[in-house]
Amino acid sequence: MKELTDEQALEDAMAASEASPVFLYKHSTVCPVSGAALQRLRAFLKQAPPGTPEVLMVKVIESRPVSNAIARTLGVKHESPQLILVRDRRAAWSASHHAITGDAILSALSP
């Protein structure tokens, strides 16, 4: 899982979403709920099916401008933890807090 730390990296991810979807994961390093969501996400990624989109993490406290830019660019109200599936520069799906589960991610990826 690659970390996004600046707005240029976010723009690169948005551009990449035009070719294939990407996940943006907003993570708080001080929140236990966010820590639990990250554990679930990592467990999912260990057994994820082929073709699962790349997950890019934004630490919301350490990279506040990037976190704010995600909310502004995608029009998705900020929450953390939050997982957003981006297709063609648009939010196609999002989940937050305890709704970030492997089953929810698989459902988001289903046609």
C-alpha cells in the first residue's frame, strides 16, 4: 500500500483512475477504529483476487491538504477511516468506519 503525501501524487492517482480504478484509503494514525479498518483492509489485500485495484493511503493528520483535496475533488464528505473507489476521476463507491470490510470491497468491485 503506497502512501500519498502531496497533491501532485493525488493528481497522478486521479489520472491513473482513467485507465483503471484505484482505491483511496483515508487513515487516522490516532484513531483505534481507523487502525481496525486498516487491519481489515490489509487482511483483504493479502487474499484479494487478481485485478484488485491498487490501494493508496492518505494519513489524514500528517497529510491534511491531500485529505482535503480528496473531499473537494471527489465531492465525498470527509470521514476517517474511509475507503473510496475512484473510476475515471469520480468516486464510484465509498465506505467508512466499520463498513470497510472485505465483503463490502468485493461488492464494490462487482459489475
